[in-house]
Amino acid sequence: MKLAVSSYSFHTLTERGIYKEEELIPLAKEMGFDAIEFAEIHPPKEKEKASYAEKLRKISEKNKLPIINYAVGADFIYGSDGDLQKEAAHLCREVDIAVLLGSGMMRHDVAYGYHKDEPGQKGFAQALPRLVEGCRIVTEYAAEKGVRTMSENHGFFCQESARVERLVTGVGHDNYGVLLDMGNFLCADESPVTAFGRLLPHCFHVHAKDFHVKSGNGLPPQDGFFCTRGGNYLRGAIIGHGEVPVFQCLKLLKDYGYDGYVTVEFEGIEDPKLGVAYGLHTLEYMLKLLG
């Protein structure tokens, strides 16, 4: 397994102007990563998205650090004013951006749930056929471009492994799989190792992430925590410092024969460069122990 880092890990630094997005590529190389992935890209006002993507690819080639994944948001329920075809077309244009970046993978969301005032009984079962249709349109287009598409256990509505499995098997396309995020299953109050065991056959890519966890049965923690779907509390942690069973997830991946990338996605309150560096060191140590 090789190690990559997500641009999202440094978003507080780019938002504060400490680093430009394009400078994250040589930074990741200097830190010792094998690759980088981008969670959206944010071209300067004077630059079009396509030309900016080409610029990022050239910088990655110069630094010999591949861009291995491109992550974008999507909502097949309400996105593009509720027009499924338009939302799928939007994502197909994002596939074109992935091609310009030189990325062979693109991760997209599928939905964030129905509005509370939506009439009738609305849940995942009602949404599934629509989500399947949207994902299939996008992956069929992406397959022609040489880009594999994925959805992540992300966004509460399609987060726990049973729902993700129903989605990916419903799409039923060899070009469509799952981005397994070690930490995100906790957002739906699910055991990460249970979820990994279920979804390994569909895994295209992996995010390593850690969380500090507090029970919802105690006093609500202040500052930096967010609430899970079941009312527990999470705060981003340096990999290996929290309660996500990172080593066990890595062992499951190794035993299954996964030999792709594992991407560090840091969401903690510590300095991002420190948090990412410590996370990289911990993953290297864990992978060495696994042999």
C-alpha cells in the first residue's frame, strides 16, 4: 500500500492564504507522500477550471507526485434544482476535470437526505433508485474516459455500510466502487471494522482518518466537536491518537489483498502540517508492522 494526502487536510492553511492550493503538491512531496488527491479545486478568479486543472497536473508531473483522486460534492435528490439529468451532466463535466488533472479516480457524493418538510414517507429506500440511476449515468461516461468513479461513506444519508452496499450493488457496474473512509462510519454510529469487513469487496480507494469520541450520554463537549446521527460527539484527531481502529482496518485491507493508496485526511484542531506529518509517520509504522 502507498500513502497519499488529501488537499482537504490543509484547507485551513489555504483558506488563510498561508499556502496556495498548487503549493500543496511540492509540500506533500517534501513531507514524504507517494501521491496527492484534491477535494475540489479552487481556481483563481482569472483562471478557468479546466486550465487550472491542467496547471495542477503539470506541477504534479514536475514534482513526480501523481494526483490519484479528485473528490467533488453532488446531490441527486435536490442538486441542479432537483433535475437528476442536469446533476449527472454536471458530474460528467467534473469527470473531464479529473482527466485534465491526470487522475484515474473521481469520488462524488450522492445525496444528503430529504428535507424535513418533504411530503410523504421519505427515506433511503425511496431515494435509492434515483441515486442508482445518477451514479450509473456518471460512471458509464467516466468509463469511456478511463476514470473510475466512487462514492464515499459520507454525508449521513448514505453513510453506514448497509446503505453504501445497497447503492454500489444497485449500480452494478465494474467502473463504480466505494471510497472507504475509516473514520466516517462513526458519524453514523457504526463500528468501522464491521463496515470494512462488509465493504472490502467493493473498495477502490481508502481514507485514513481518526476521531476523538465522546458519548452522547454525558455532558456535551465544547469547542471542536460535532454530533453524530445518533447523538454522540466526534472531533477530528491525529491518526493513531483517537479511537478509530486504524491498525485493524489496515490489517483487513492487507489480508484482503488491497494494494492501492491509503490517503491521510486530517480534520483535527492541531496545526495541519503537524497533524498530517504525525499521521503519515503512524501509518508508515503500522504498515511496517503488517509487513
